[in-house]
Amino acid sequence: MTYLIYIAAALAEIAGCFSFWAWWRLEKSPLWLAPGLASLALFGFLLALVDTSAAGRAYAAYGGIYIALSILGLWIVEGARPERWALAGAALRLAGSGRILCATRG
């Protein structure tokens, strides 16, 4: 369930950040900011649902999911195929996220 929460959180964060990008860089209407702010609030709420004893651990593990989905979004939404080094970096970061989440706690 944790990975599903992370995926939903990443999608919410990417959508929220993109709304600011669209408003500022693509000169879209300021109305784009309202759903963006709601999306960023949802992102924060979703990360708070992760079952871990420390917020920092939840955020650190989340990073890999965010990176992988951002690169996937770069490819699907923006049409820019990621370089092999970007894919390798995302895979490495996902492995690190898995290690953080699944590590045995003493």
C-alpha cells in the first residue's frame, strides 16, 4: 500500500508543480494556480499517510518514486525521451528507496 500512496503523492506533486510552471513559464492563466495548490495540499496529506515512525524516512523513500515518475512524465507528457543515464539514475534511486522502506529496523 505504501508504494500506491507514493505514486499518488508523486502524481499530485507533479501536477501541482506543473500548474506553477504553466502559469509562470507557459504564461497560462493564474487560475491554473488554484488546482495546483489543492494538488500540493493533497501531496502533503498523502505523504502523511505513509506508515513509518519518522517523517524523514517517508520523504527520503518517496524521492525515488518522484524521480521515476518525473522522468516518465518527461517522456509521455512532454515528448522528450530520457537519456539512458537518466533512466539508470532513476533505477538506482528506486533501489535506494526500496532499501530505505524495507530495511530491518533494530
